[in-house]
Amino acid sequence: MIVHYGIQWINGEDFDYSRPFFEQFHEILLAAPHPARVTFGENQNSEYCNYNFGFKDSYLCFSGDKVDSCLYSYASGSISKCIESAYSMHCECCYRVVRCKYCFDCFFAFDCERCTSSMFLSDCLGCQSCYQCVGLRHKSFHIRNEDCGSKTEYERRLAEIRPSTQSEFLSAERQFEEFILHFPVKSFHQVSCEDCVGHEVHNSKNCFQCFTVVGDDNRDCAYCAVGGQQMFRCYDTYGTGCDVKSGLELSEVGWSSQDVAFCIKVENSSEVYYSHSCYSSNHLFGCFGLKHQSYCILNKKYSEAEYYNQLRKIVPHMKGTKEWGEFFDLKHSLFGYNETAAQTHFPISELVAREKGLRWSLYENILAEPQEVLPNNILPDTWADISDTLAGKTVICRTTKKPFRITALECKLHKGFKLPIPLQHPEIRLERLMKYRQPYFLYQINCIKCNSDTLSVYPQDFKRPVVCPSCYKYLDSAEYLSELKNGAVAQ
Ligand SMILES: [Zn+2]
């Protein structure tokens, strides 16, 4: 069943004061119908996407809003004609961008903002026509951090080195990974933040231990991961944002919600507690799948007065069962630990999961027999040989041996970008994007330049020199290169 803005599941139960609350809530979760996919707002021609808001003509894109003509994106918003984008916003015509903002025509770019027509960039701002560059500000026509002097010279040199075939791209990628090892990395990455502690936080104030909160204008928050955009006084959240005020222990809550606690997938709602998949509602406790409802407990409707009477008994009851103030018990999750984002951020083995009493999924997706499978040896090695006849054909992934389909949009974009189509299954591509993130943990280390104590997402012995944000601010990359050559900076 595909639904928009939730389902309406009114089949309420009286609260049983002889049993724990989580047990009763779990029974509702098991009894209620669940949507096969979660979609919000108007979506067009994007049926192979999930957790999408306002998607158009996109394929295998997950978690995001306003995604138009994109493929294989994750947690990205306001992007169009992008392939393999993660945690990026306001980007257009980009390929493999991670945590980028306002970029156009950029390929293989990480932590960049307002860059155009460039390839292989890391931590660049306002750069144009650059190739394999790190840490540059408002530069153009640079190759490997060196100024070519003119557009003509840049284009002449680029024509000689720009990769064209699959293997050339792989080796250029490896070359760039080696090149950036010589450059210092900022102990944590923040953009226009005031009094914030965390990594990958943008335009926010007074946020503590927050990670990948790339949406702007978050204030007075703590322990929030992934999301952002007008979060105010939110504590312990994941995938939450877009105007949320006073939130506590939330997963995927947003779009104009306030006074919400211990909830999963709640939107446009207020005063909602211990609930899941509820939309445009208020005053709910322990509810699943409601929309446009108020004063409900375990999906049963009450008068306003009786609702508060019940809560006056439920809270002491949950204190007695030690459930009050705790998030839903993991053992009641409908998913195996390995099927969720938790495994991406905090990977554990099946054995450890089972020891902790967590579910572990052994489910194997049953695939239809692939049609029109192309032998690997006739796939184009360069963008110039991409033909429209490839659209709809199936390819077997060279790494996992799983089949995947090449779409018409993929052919069109890759040809326009002058990039060959990768021959890896989308799962491998997502794993590759996730490689460009650090664990959500801060080390206490010493800056390699000024020796002061600094918090860092990189350990002291990281493969790149780690500097504190104030040293990084005054560190021009060219200057740093000459310091490295003179041995003034320890490696
Ligand atoms: Zn320093």
C-alpha cells in the first residue's frame, strides 16, 4: 500500500495498567497496516524512492525533499540532475557530491560550497574551473592547487589529464585521494556557526555534539545527527528538521512540529508523545498511524479532560515500569539492526546484536529474473559511446554480481557530464558515499600547528595532519605546501 501523509488507523485499546506500556504499543504496531513506502506531498514518476517529499522523475533516491531528475541520492534536498549525492543541498548537474551546497557542474566534490565546473574538489569555497584541488577559497583555473594563469592554459592542461575511461577515472580518484593526504584537515567542519560543538554543522548557534546537521538555522540543540533546518531546543534526534521546536528523542520528525517527544515519523503535529507515523495531529500518546486527530491514547479517542486524567495515571505507571523518559525498546523494533541506519553509523556483528537481544534480518530480496541482460564486455568504457539503446537494459554488478538497471535518465546525464556509467550496483555506490564520513565521535587532540587542545572527529594519528579551526582559517594551502617542503610542519 502506498500512502501519502500516513494512514488512518483507529482501532484503539484501553490502557492496561497491569502491563508495561511498550508491550501494549508493540501490539498496535503489529496489528496496524504499515505503508510500503513513506511519501509526502506531491511526487511524480519516482516510485522507486522512499521517504521522499516532492520528488520528480527520480530513481533510487532516499530521504530528501525537492529532488528533481536525480539518481542514487541520499539525504539531499533541493537538488536537480544530480547522481550519487549525499547530505547535499541546492546542487545542480553534479556527480558524486557529499555535503556540498550551491554547487553546479561539479563531479567528485566533498565539503564544497558555491563551486562550479570543477572535478575532484575537497573543502573548496567559491571556486570555478578547478581540478584536483583542496582547501581553496575563491580560486579559478587551478590544477592540483596550482594556478594555471589563464583559462586557455587551464583548458590545454585539463584536456591532457581529464580522465575518460572507467579505469582512468578510478586512477584519477586514487591520485586525488593520495594528493589530499598532504593537506591539513580541520579538526571539525562547521560553516558560519556560533558556539557549536560538532562536525558538519551549518549556520547554527549554540548546538552541542551535533553531527551532519547541514540544514541551516538551528539553535540551542544537543545530540542531533543528520538533518537540521530551523530546529530549536531539540535534544537527541536523528533525521529530524524543517521547523521543529522543543523536541526530545526523535527519529525522522519534522515539518512544523513542536513539543514532541519519543516519536518516530511525526510531521506537522504538536504535543505528541511516544507515537509513530502520525501526521497533522495534536495531543497524542502511544499512537500509530493517525492523521488529523487529537486527544488519543493507544489510538483510542478521549475527551480533553479524560485524556489528561489518563496521562496523570500513565506517567506514574511508566515510572514504575522504568519506561518513562526512555525511547522505545530496541527489541521491539520492526526491523533487524542490520537493516537500519544504525548499522551504517554504529556497525556491529550478528553475534553482538543477538547478545544484546536485537533482531537481525536474514531476509534476501527475491529478485525477478532480469530481462535484457547485457554482457559486461559490450558496455561502453567512455561517455562518448553511451547510446540511448542502453536504457532499460540490465547489467550485472562486477563486484556483487547483483543485477541493476540502467535508466534513460542515467544515459542522458552521464553523456551530458562526459562521464562513463559506473558498473557497480547502487548499494555499492551508496557504500562508497558513506566512506566519506567520520564516525559521530569527538576526540580530544592537539592541533599539529599550534599544539592547543581541540576537539576533533579525527584521531591524533589520522593519516592527514589535523589542525584546529583557527589555525586552518589562517592556513593558505600554498603556504602550507611550502611549509611542508621546508619541514616546518610535522607530518
Ligand atoms: Zn591550532
